[in-house]
Amino acid sequence: MPLPTLAYRLIGRFSVTRFDQLVHPFLYRRTAGRGMLSRALGCEMLVLTTTGRRSGRRRSAALFAFPVDDPPGSWAVVGSRGGSGVLPAWYHNLRSDPDVEIQLRGRRFAVRPREAVGVEYESIFEQAATAYPGYRLYRAEAAHHIPIVVLEPRPAPR
């Protein structure tokens, strides 16, 4: 049963606060993702680590994630930034430097990001919006295209 519109707005606004951006990845790593609110909302969660395009420092963001079948083991994340008027920093960072990794529960691994387009975009968006209806609200209110990034596993170096 979907939450009221106000609840999605509040979740979106809180998710872009400095507090949430610092604390959420820390808690996720400490608990290996156990007990996170995301599952109560019908989503999986992961921590995406990028390199800051300006600072050069490693940056982490806790994001809702959705499984993608092709290739197997891939995950999609939605760059809605809680419905705000700008794209998330992690999106700009991975476009600048695609050397990124994710932590999914207790596992960390390198991934290759690519932007979903066309039919794939719409299919993933529907999957994401079914699990978390707030995405429909964010897309309806956004003045820009909300990107979806597919994170494909990279083979481990030999």
C-alpha cells in the first residue's frame, strides 16, 4: 500500500540532507545493510562509492537499488535526488570517473556504470516506481530528466 504523497516528499527531502548523506552509508556498512528501512519500503539498498569530480576524494551514497537481469548481477539506481531540482553529486562523479564500487549487504565489488535508455529505462523505472511510488512523484515534479544508472559487475583483476 503506497504512502501518502507528503510521506514521499519528506523521505525525499530528508535523503538529501547532509546528516543523511554522512550517517546512512556509515550505518549501512556497520550493519552490512541489515534492518534498513529500504526493505520496509520494498527496495534493496546499496552503498555506491565514487571519486569526487572536484575534490578527488572517495564519496559514498546509500541508494535504493533494483536488480537488473542483463547482465546477471547488475543493479540499477535512480538519480532522483529525492525530487530536488538538481541531479545528485554521485551521478556527476561517476560520469567524470566511472571507476566505482558498490557494497551490497556484506559484499563490496567493482562495477561499471552505464545509463539506461529507451525501453530499458522505462522497464527499470516501472520496477523502481512499483517498489517505491515516490519515484513517480519525483519524475512528475522534476524539471529535468531523472537518470537511471545500471551498475554492471566488473571482473576481478587477476
